[in-house]
Amino acid sequence: MDKNKTLSEAVCDQLATEIIDHTLAPGARLDEQSLADRFGVSRSPIRDALRQLAATRLVLYVPHRGFSVAAVDSGSLKGLFESAGEVEALCAKWCAMRSDAAERKQLQAIHQKSAAALKNRDVETYARLNDEMHQLIYAASHNGVMAEIALNLRQRLSPFRSKVFFTAHERMRASHAEHSELVAAILEQDGARAARAMQDHAAHSALNALQHFDAEQPAARRLRA
């Protein structure tokens, strides 16, 4: 497990990966004690991890029956990405129009750190900075309701924005180039340009995730056959 993460976060990441690649099949029961034994931890971090996964809809919880693996299909995933992209575009527009100088400077600093992570091929750091950048844009839109909606959608999509997706098709390099256009638009306080840049970025992120997700499904089925 990643020593920089809490036990529940590490378990959550591992289970999310196994659900996405169908190592854990839809409908499979997730028993807390069995998972605790497997990961060598107490039931408390397991329970926290399952609750996190339930928030992303990768896991279902039924009272008196417990947790089980949810079915994930490309159609619903595409709808989530599409919705998130529209919400993020509006946040980016408002961020460009409403952010203050300190917020724009912070955004620029995150982007510069991301450039260093890209140069060092540090996927984990890049993924973390990517989250920081998007969350700063939501906050700097200065609309609490829209920021909350954006964060909720991002949480549901978080398993599909994990560091593994930045390794596919040179996605990290492309993501940074897209961020460059987005940050430039926000620094110039051009709302329309920022919205377009975020929509393009969201569309490319969705395409990358969906391609990776679809590719994993037949491979996982062959392994179980």
C-alpha cells in the first residue's frame, strides 16, 4: 500500500481498480471481514473504503445485506463525463471572470509544479496536482452551489481519473498541454475561452478514460474464462 495514503484510501484505490477491470465482478459481495483479512487491516478502514466507493457508485449498499460490486457500463460513464464537462466549463468561465489575483497566482503555481512532474514522469504527483487544479477552479468560480455540484461529479468519476489513466496514450503530456490553454485563458480573464478550453480538456479526459475502461473489459472476461 502507498505509505503516503491512509489505509482506507489505499484499500479504496485497490478495490476501485479491481472493480473497473472486472477482477471483482458486478454483483460480487464485499464482506468486511474477508477484506480486512486480505489487506491485513481492521474492519474500520475497510468500512470507510466501502463507503467511499459507494459514493462513487462503484459499490452498492443495501441495509441488512451489506456492500456489493455495482455494474458499470460505458453509457452511464459517458453521461457522467458529459455532465461533469459542462459543469466544469461553467466553473472555468466564472473562475476567469471572478477569481482574484491570489487565486490566479496559485493556479499558475500548480501548473508550474505539474510541468515539473511531467518532466520527471511522476504520474502520482501529476494526478494529485491535477485534482488540486480542478478543485481550485471550482472554488475560484465563487459560486458555492456550482462548486459543490462539480466536486460531487468529480468524486463519482475519481476512480476513472486515477494515476493509471495518465499512463495511457501519453495522456499526462496531453493533459498538461490542455491545462496550459486553460490556465492562459483564466490568467487573461477570458471567460468564453476558459469555458471552451475546459470543455475540450474534459472531452479528451473522457475519451481517454472510456477507451481504457472499454479495453479492460474483454481482457478481464478472458482472464476469468
